[in-house]
Amino acid sequence: MAARAAEGVGTADFAENVKLYTFHGSKGLEFDIVFIIEADEGITPQASAASERALLEEERRMFYVAATRAKKELYIFYTESEYDRKKFMSRFVSEFDGGVLKRLIYRVRLLLREHWQ
């Protein structure tokens, strides 16, 4: 998870204001902007946790903790493919408000297509 304060931060001092945290390390903290990266099934939750209900619930809780650290903006990133292998968005992401999330994912895909074409 990466986070930063939004107010008064220009691109020149962005690097000095980006903080990297684990989900556990972010407990009790709040940030204007939060980025959750690799929200891929098999990573969040870990593949080993998917078969044990208690572990899966703990990972779900920690994902929620990370997502709720954002006061203003939350960005969640996942990988659609890696090394020609299809990957899937974490089941935890799909538990958010589906309509808002689908619109956001669609906009990000459009922006990425425009950027890389």
C-alpha cells in the first residue's frame, strides 16, 4: 500500500511524501490518497489462505483496513495478465460497491489504452 497527503504536494516533492506500508502497518493511520497495488487473486488473498476460512477472513479484514485508510481517494490496481497468463482481480475488490468500481475500472482501462497506443 502506498499513501500520501494531497494538499500542497507538487511533483517535485512527491517522492519525499510517498509512504509505503503493509496492510498491517497502516492500521490506525489515515491518508488523503491511498494506492493498493497487486490486488490480484492469489496475492490478496494469498493462495494459501483461500482454503482456510479463518485465514481468508483475516486477509479480508486487513484489505478492508488498508482500503479505509483513504480519506479522499482510493486507487486499487490489479494485473489482468502476466507472462501471457491471465490473472484475476481479488475477490475482495469485487466486494466493494460494484457500480462505482466497474465505472472506475473501465475508465482506467480506457486511459491505459489511450496512453499505450
